[in-house]
Amino acid sequence: MNILHINAGLFGDNSVSTQLSGKVVQRLQMENSNADIKTRDLASEPVSHLDAEIIMAASTDQQDRSPRQAEELNVTEALLDEIFAADVLVIGAPMYNFTIPSQLKAWVDRIAQAGRTFRYTENGPEGLLTGKRAYIASARGGFYSEGEASALDHQESYLKTVLGFVGITDVVIIRAEGVNISDSQRQESIQAASKDIDALSLA
């Protein structure tokens, strides 16, 4: 099993989403001792956000590419290689201002590519990253999974949508909410999410 472990929390080991995603990886390792794990921390090693120069790199003839285009194209290809090689994705994704961190969005923008990870057909778009499972370790400062506040969720809903768009429809969410309400709520939420991880069915 090849596991691609993506983290986007800005606070390192203090990030709840990072802690939970690490526990998911450990849980997977318990069932797959020979698993190969590739970890990419988008906070400590961010991927550049797209701009016109980067977008045009692939369609520019090799001899005409700027040094920056050549470098960024290599980054894009490495990210694509990682996700194609992965059997399982584990994504540590906190909610920032109702959505995902910009560092995670930059990663999404590199791997969501027409003709590579999805294609347009007569019947609409078709995802090409099929046969994979994704675990999203989600952390939220407040409560957004139920009631009127759920309309503000552009984090989990966005990730499920974009993963599905590229063909990854088997998505499991492990969630810790209310982690900024109080210290006691933070610990309660982390403990509940940890129990959910222990109870995961990995079949």
C-alpha cells in the first residue's frame, strides 16, 4: 500500500488536523506494516500558488520555458506522480475562514488537471484517479456539521467535491469540531475523533 499523507495545518504538531491525520496514518500502518508513506507538509514546504507564468509552463516549448517555469513544472509533475502512485490519501485539513488553507488550495490547483486527473467527455467530466480512498482529518474551531452553520462549510464540502471530480469518491471524514471553544472542548473533540479513528473499517 502506498499512502500519500498531506498536511496543511499552520501550527505544526500543535495543529489538531495534523495530529489526527498522523493517527490515521498510524492506524493504516497497523493493518499494513509494509506500507510506503510519502508525507508532504504544505505549511513548512508550501507549493507556489498558480500564476500566469506557471499555468503556461506545460504548454510552452521546453526550449522557451523560463527557469522558473521549468522548476515549477517539475514541482507539478512530482505532485502528480505522488497522487497517481498513492492507493490511499490522508489529508490533514483545518478550516480557516470557512474553507481550506490557501496552501492546500495551491496543492489542489496543481493536481486537478484536465487530461491528467480528469477529462471532459460527451457525458460531462470524468475523474481519472479511480480506485483510491481518501481520509480527511478535519479540524474546526467552531461547530459547522449541523444546523444553520453547516451552510458556512466550504472546507469538507469543497474537498469532497474536488476529490470526487478527479475520481476519488471513496472519502472518509474524521472530524474534530469546536476546538477553539475551550480547552475542555478541544480535548473532548480530539478524544472523540481519536475513537473514530480507532474504529475505522479499513477493508
